[in-house]
Amino acid sequence: MAGRMMALLPRWSSRVFAVELDGAPFYFAVQESHLGEEAPRVFRKTQPRDRCYSLLVCSKDRIKTARFYGELEHKLLRELPPECDLSPMSSFLPNVRDSLIKGYFLKDSSEGSSPVERLLGDLTQREPVMVCSYCKGEDGQQWTQHVWSHGGSKVMEVAKKYYVVPSEAPEYHPSALNMINSDVFYSLEEARDVLQKCGDIIPEAMSVLELLPSRAEARNKPDFPVIVIEGLDATGKTTLTESLRETLGATLLRSPPQCLSPWRDRFDQEPPLIRRAFYALGNYITAEQMGQEGKKTPVIVDRFWHSTAAYAIATAASGPVCNLPEEGSEVYCWPSDLLQPSLVVLLTLDPEERKRRLRNRGQGKTNEEQELDHNQLFRLRVEEAYRRISGPACVSVDASPSADQVLQQVLLLIRGKCHL
Ligand SMILES: Nc1ncnc2c1ncn2[C@@H]1O[C@H](COP(=O)(O)OP(=O)(O)OP(=O)(O)O)[C@@H](O)[C@H]1O
Ligand SMILES: Nc1ccn([C@@H]2O[C@H](COP(=O)(O)O)[C@@H](O)[C@H]2O)c(=O)n1
């Protein structure tokens, strides 16, 4: 397996490895010769009896890789002894798009014999995982990385040995390297391709594909304005979109569209690659409806591409807002084949007031909505990603006044921008 893996991951010694401990990344690299470097910080934090391993998930089949990455975490948490710490890890080639591979870093602090090596040996034999172990040299300073292989009856053997050295933090968070067409999709074709490829493992994908327009066309502008209302949950989108529908005699649409409701829960359980492709496709179905309805009346839309992209980008990047791709990055560009609304309004609300509204409403929440509550960095990343998306950019409206005042404010914007 290691031979095949190494072929999939050329330039091994140009790679940087990032281990996330307590939300902070620790970087290291490897090299073939011993240059007497000090140990990277992640290894300096270990105790003498700790054994360290890395597991990187990688195969040519990106659907298989995405699904196995999630399954692997569950398997490890289930089967590893309690003395093992598992942390997210990744490896990438600095500034090389699509070079990021994800995995886990494992620290085994158990005393005496441990089942960990047998478990990892089995994984290298059966699954698309590259396992490495890390050893401290006799000088107590230099660490080495041992890339595992399996040979014949042996559970594992070492295919290659490297010296581990500290590495600089990259200029941008490595998650940005793989976002395009893995977390955020920029064409109907790219998103459809993902669902087509998982048709044999997720039969529901075929039902979704049947609902798609045969082609997407951004240039056919509807006669009437199309106004999208965006915002985090409980900022007042439903309240406002319904009032706008009544006041303007508009048609109200949403993304994902009603016709995808039977499959939404199913796709919410899938890894980001598949889940995000599902939501991206929902936007193309809604866009087709916008085109149709926009020939007859103004159209109001509850969430659209801003939501799909902002949540996807904010989830793929971790940590503080500075880990997001830089402002102006192509990640924030509107898909060229997706209908552009006349106006996108972003409802903003103080977090405490949003929580109060959520409590009063008392409905169940999705995992991402719970995350917005518990993880303030995630909320900040989503809000900032919303603001950075362009083509069209959103116009922020303070949603804290009464529902009627918010409606009047948005009507003013619509009349100014859309001549209604
Ligand atoms: N301007 C407002 N002032 C006070 N309460 C409001 C206001 N707008 C909406 N609410 C109340 O806040 C709660 C959330 O509003 P609403 O359901 O419209 O939000 P939402 O953005 O559509 O949420 P979600 O995205 O989760 O569906 C509701 O109980 C609603 O009655
Ligand atoms: N166009 C959209 C709409 C929604 N999402 C995802 O759904 C979650 C929020 O939806 P609610 O119905 O609960 O408001 C959020 O987690 C988004 O990831 C989307 O991606 N695209």
C-alpha cells in the first residue's frame, strides 16, 4: 500500500505536515538527510513513553477518500485504547492547489503493549491510508518519520525513513488549497459530477439528478427583480421574506428548493464534498424557478449561493477569521453559470439577540446551527465569508429593530436598486 500511496503523493519531502492541537496548528516537514535540526514543537510536547503516528487518507477516488475520512475517525475513536489522543492533521505542498490531504495524528500514551500498531497495520493493508510512525533518536532531539508498508505475512514494515524538522506556518491556511470544487462548486457540471459518481453508493443521488435542469444559463435575466435574503439562522429571513412576498405581490422561493426536502437529511449526513454538491445543485434548481417566476412577478428568495459558499468556506477553514482565504480570492467569486440576483440582503444580528430569538422559537437545530451557537469563531468565519462573496456582493441590514422596521428598511433598498 505504501508504494501505491507514495505514487499518489509525489514530492513527499516537499510536503508540510500540520497537526491541530487544541485548535492551534503545529507545522513540520521531513527531509532525507540528517542536518541536526531541533525537534518540531508538536514532538517537543510529548512525554518519554508516548508513541506518535500519523494517518493520511488518500486515494485516486475522491468520493471514497471523503467518505473514508469520516468513517476512519469513528473507527479510531471506537477501537483505540483510552490512553490515545487523536488530533486532526493534514499534509500539503505550499501554494499548490488540490495538494491537501487530510488525516489524523495519534499519540499513544499507554504503558506496556498496546493494540495500536496491529490496528494501524490492518488499516495500511485494507484501506486508503498512509501510516507513519515517529521515533525519537538516541540524542533525545532528532525525530524520524517511518513510512509504513506491508509485506507478505508481516503486518507492517518500514518502507522509508525521513528526518523530521520544524516548518514555517504557510502564508494562508492550507484548507484554502482544496476548497474549489471540493467545498464550493462553481458550475452545474462540477457539482453534478460528484452526485453522478456517488449514484452507486447513495441511490438518492439519482433522484436528485433527475430534478436538475439539463443546462445552466446565467445570462437569461428575468423581467422582474430577484431579491435574495441571506443571514444566519433566526436572523428573521422567514419573517421578512413572507412580508416581502405580501407587500410586493412577489413569488417566494427558497434554496434548497422544496422538491429536494425528501433527501436533505440524507445528504446532511454525508462528508462535505457530497453535502456541498447537493446544496450547490439546489441553487441551480432554484435558479431555474427564479427564471420562470421572474417572467411574471418579482421574486423573493430565502437563502441562495451566498449561504452555500459561506457555510462551506467557514467549515473548511478552522480557527480564527484570518484563516479564511484572503479577501478577493477566487473562492469568493460567483459561479459564471448561476443566475445573478438583482439584490442580495444580508440580515445581521447581535449574537445574544439571535440566541434569544432561537430560544423563543424553540425548534430543533442542525449540527451547523448548533455549531454557530457553541463556536463563536465559526460564526465569525461564516459572517465574514458572507461579506467577502462578490458578484453580487450582499448589502448588510441590521435585523435588530422590529420586524416592520426591518421590512421598511429592505423595501427602501429594493426601491432604490430595483426600481419597484
Ligand atoms: N425583527 C424581529 N424582531 C424580533 N423578533 C423577530 C424579528 N424577526 C423575526 N423574529 C422572530 O425571531 C425568530 C426567528 O425568525 P425567523 O424564523 O424569521 O428567522 P430565520 O432567519 O428564517 O431562521 P432559520 O434560518 O433558522 O429558518 C422567530 O420566532 C421570529 O418570530
Ligand atoms: N442555499 C443553501 C441553504 C442552506 N445551506 C446549508 O443549510 C444550513 C442552513 O439551512 P437552514 O434551512 O437551516 O436555514 C447551513 O448549514 C448551510 O450549510 C446551504 O448550504 N445552501
